[in-house]
Amino acid sequence: MILPAVRLPQLLMALGLMVVFVPNLTGAAIPSGWLFLLAVLPWFIWRRVEMGVPHWAGLLFLAYAVASLFWSSSAFNGVFTIATFLVIGMAFLLGERADLRSVTIGLGLGFIPSLIVGFLQWSKHDIGSDPIIGLFISQSLFGDIAALILIMAVTQRLWWIVPIMLPAIVMAGTKSSYLALLVAFVVWTWQHNRREEAALAIVSVLFVFIVSYFFNYRVSGSLQRLEIWSAIIPQLTLLGHGAGSLEESFFSTVFASGERIANAHNDFLQLAFEFGAPGLAVALAFTPQLRSPTFAAFAVLAFIQWPLEFPIIAFIGAVSAGAAYRERCDLRLLRLSGRSGLHTSGRQCYA
């Protein structure tokens, strides 16, 4: 059955996030997605939260981020940054209690309009000219979102979503999406000794890479990233420069590419610049969730992109982290129950 029993509200919420931005109709791309999530997520998480390490780490980080506005060079950008972290936190809570299959189906169905638009853009595409972006704002984002949804679909065994995502990854032709797929593959096979499925996955990745290489080869921006990182690293401080400060701090800096930057092209580096050691500490608090192939792929993207600024990718990363935390807690409580012979009902997980 292609559409199994689902939780319709969660499916519709995920679908709505994918199509909330329509170019020239619904305003700016990034704020539209964040505002949508800020409006709908509270309705899905409005119940008691059992606090664990990631919850306390996130709560303390939000408090520190608010305090950092007092020394930030751009309080306006800082308020927006804090609002996005609040939404990411709510998405994590959703992941703890959501039906991940329903969310994945909603994301997959919601990607179809972007795939159609992407095909139209690809049919008129010349290498080096207009990008293939679907309903998103960049070609890289188009490919990365498709890769993350594909990973979610495979881990949930929603195989009918895979052929929807593969053409988008081919058309985008971004190295970041290949890297995300390969990292997810490594994590998945590390946890499951399934040789036939693993072979199918690696053949699919190689096929996508080869086809994309011949049809949509693009030069990497690695040198530009290295230039940006080398300018930011010497300015790192213990407590950070404050929420939303990076863009203002480098506003007058023109790099070799002739561009100014609004982000570090590395979310971990951006956290370190704006929030110092507390920013990196909150990232470390979520490392146990790297057992999720989707969250591991998201974390790799955070090293070479800035997924925390894009609502769809940030939502996928946070939901997958929340789901991984829930699974880890369930396993831990199950083991405790087996060792002690006691029921775990009502017990909290502090993992």
C-alpha cells in the first residue's frame, strides 16, 4: 500500500511547509517557512515535556542567546536568529512524539511541485546560467532537501518516494547532496547488517553521481569557503560576539569572489563566532542523535553549508534528531526493564 495509515495533521503540516513559499506570491522564502512553523508547531507539541540532556542544553542555550543580545552588534538580526532556534527546538519536540512516516510522506508529496518546476527549469537550463531551484532559493538547497527526504524515505521504507527525489538530486548536481547520501549510507549500514539493501543504496548513489557528473557538472566553492573560514577563525572568542552578529561584523569585508557574506558557510563555525563555547557545547549535546542517518547527513551539511538558516532543512534535521532521541530512550528504558525486571511505564529518560 503506497499510503499506509498516517496521522493526517502531521502529513499536512509537513506538506504545507514544502509549498508555503511560492515565488512572487507568498513573500520572502526564508521568513515564510519560519513563520509557518512558528504558527503551527505549538499545536503539535502542547503537552508535558520529559526533560533530558538535549532539552536542558537547548533551554540553557536559548537563555544565553537572549543574554547575548546585550553585546551583539546587530540586535535585530539576533532576535530573528533566536526565533529560528526556538522553532528548531519545537521541531525537536515534534520529532519525539511524531509519526515519522506521516511527516516523511508529507515532505515527499510537498516536494512534487518543486520537482515539476525543476524539470521546467532544467529543460531550459544552460550550464553556468539560470540555476535549477524548484520552489527554493538555490540549486544547492534543491538538491540537499531532496537528499534528506530520500534518506528519510529509505529509513522508513517508503520506497515510492525514492524515484521522486532521485531526479532532483541528478538535476541539482551538488556535491553536498552526494556527501549527505554517502554519510547516511555509512551510518545506516553501521547499524544494520543488511547487505542486499546496502548494495542497492550504494548503486543508487553511484548512479546519481555519474549521471549528474555528465549532465550538470559544476565547479566547487571550496576555495571560497576556505577564504571565509580563515577570516572568521582568528576572531573567535570564548563567549562569542552575540546573536546575529556575524553578518554585521563582516559587512565591510569583500572577499576575493567580490561578495560579502551573511553567514559562515559552516553552522558550527557560525555558532562558535556568535555564541562562543556555549554554542559549541549545545551542538555537542546532540551528538548521540548521530545514530540517525538523516540527522548525520544534516550534521555533515552543517559543516559545509548553513542549513540552520533554511526552515525546511532545519526542520528535517530537528525532527530526525528528536525521533533518534526517542528511540534511544526507548532502547535504554527497555534494557533497564530487562535487567531489573521492572516496568518502565512513567519513568523518565535522561539520555
